[in-house]
Amino acid sequence: MGYGGKIEEQQRARRLRAESWTLADIAAELGVAKSSVSRWVRDVDFVPNPRRTARNRPPNKLQRAKADEIERCRQEGIARVGALTDREFLMAGLGLYAGDGAKGDNEVAFANSNPDLVRFFCAWFRRFFPVDETRLRISLYLHDDLDVDAAEEFWAGLTAVPRTQFFKTYRAATGSAVRRHRHVYGCCHVRYGSVAAIREIKGMMEGLVLVPSSRSFRGSSAGRASDC
């Protein structure tokens, strides 16, 4: 059924929005997608009400079920991955770099706002490449209403790169178009100028993506998608 058929949900969503409910709360209450709620109430005036924040209300049934499912998947995922061998660690790092690393010719550079991924990259890079610690550099992307000193201290501790090796932090202007949910410490760019290292990484990444075309991967049916 299309969205036009959800008349009762749309009407209730509009009433709740007028009562200062957030999009996320309305979606959880009605059991629909947040994007649907956004379309239904886009012309309804909204005045934030601090008394309706999620932390002031117990989670509803849908929210509890979601939280339980997320935690179950998290625990199962950790158990399924287990301890990585050196080769698995190398492959995981290559995949991560293929997604978020720079592909230029002169520098190894990885950027992310997720501290766990930045920590993983630093451990991976130090494990598999000869790193001169004095040549590691950090540059931060931070909105201008956030604390530069706190951000630099945070990333210096996490990356084990001293602040004396940080470039000047880039400050982005904060405006109405900026997303509301921002990492308080901004986005961290780990950089290392080395032609040899980036060539080695790019060579291994090419080998990684060529593997599926050279093997059928039909030895096991576990987790296998349908054959193309």
C-alpha cells in the first residue's frame, strides 16, 4: 500500500508533530519510517519541547525491541569475528583503506569521524608498514562552535600522535544546513607522506579486488548469496 493509504497514520503524525514530538519519536510511536514521517509533517510548525526529549521518557515497546535486536547482533558479530590472524588483520585494513583512504600517489591518508575506525587504521598501519613516528601528521575538520583544544587532545591520545605534529585545524562555519548530529571532536585525517607505502597499499588493494574474479568461493554455502 502506498503512503496515500496511511491516512490515519498521517493525521496522527501531524497531530503529534504539532505537540512538539520529534520525527524519531513519531516514527517509533507509529511504527513507520522516519523518512515517511518527515514527508507527512513537513508543513507542520514545530517548536522543540525539552520535556519531550527521549531521555525524559522510558522507551516504548518498539524502541526496546530495536535496542535488544541491536545488542544481540552486536554480541553475535563480536563472537563470529573473534580474534584476527595477521592475514585477516591485513585484509580488513586494506578493505577499510579502500573505502575511506586517499588514493593519491604521494601520501597515505585516512579520514573518519569514528574513533574506533581511526584507532583500527593506526594500529593496522603501524603493524604492517615501517613507520617513522615523527612523520605522522594529523589534520582535523571541526565546526567552528566546537572546542579545538578538546578535539586535538582527544585525537592526540587516540592516535598517539603528539599535537606538535598536527596541522592547523580546519574550522567549518556552522549554519542551518549543517546536520544536527555531529561528532563533538570532528573528523580526523591521519596522514603519512610516503610514496613507497601508498604504492604498496594500492598494489595490495588491487590484489584484493581481483580475488573474487579468480575464485568461485563455492566451497561453502554458509552466508553465500545466490549465484550470478
